[in-house]
Amino acid sequence: MAKLLVIISIIIFMFSPILSAAKEELPFDEEAYIKSAETKKVLKLSLTECSIYTFENNSAIKVEHLEPDLREDDVKIAYSEFEPTLDFDGTLYDSTILSTNRLASNEF
């Protein structure tokens, strides 16, 4: 259960910039968009720069980076089974005896 909550919070954290950006409506310039499609843009990257860009923007790698922390939490949960517990149990008995004598019961 805790693992599921951690994974859900990671996903929410990763997509929060996208969700906040989606809420802001930016003006859309259709002509500029069409012109940008007509121009050919070439991004020149070295192999090292390409690798760095890939590692920085790959969400699977970011999730895998958190995997040791999740495993550590699983170990803590497993150790918790060996921790001492304290249980209380009790019974309450009523030992009063009801008298049938009207004089003894203060009722006149």
C-alpha cells in the first residue's frame, strides 16, 4: 500500500509542471505556427550531449532512481513484523447483588 502511494506521488510530482502549464492558456498564433513548420531546424548535438539530454528527460530513469528508496522502505516494513507488540485484554464483572428487601433499597 505504501509503495503504491509513493509511486502515485512520484507520478503526480513528475506531471505537476505539465498540469500547471495546461491550466495557463497561452495565446495561439496560427500563422507563426505554420511558418515554424516550414523552416527546417537542425539541432546539432554531440553523442555526449544527446545522452545527457536523454537521461535528464527520461521518466523511466527517474523512477528507477527512486527504486532503492522503495526497496529500503520494503525492508523496514518487513522488519516491523519482528517488533514487539503490546495488547490489552480485560473483562468487567458486576458483583452487586440486587436485594429483594424494600427496606434495604431506600425506596419507600
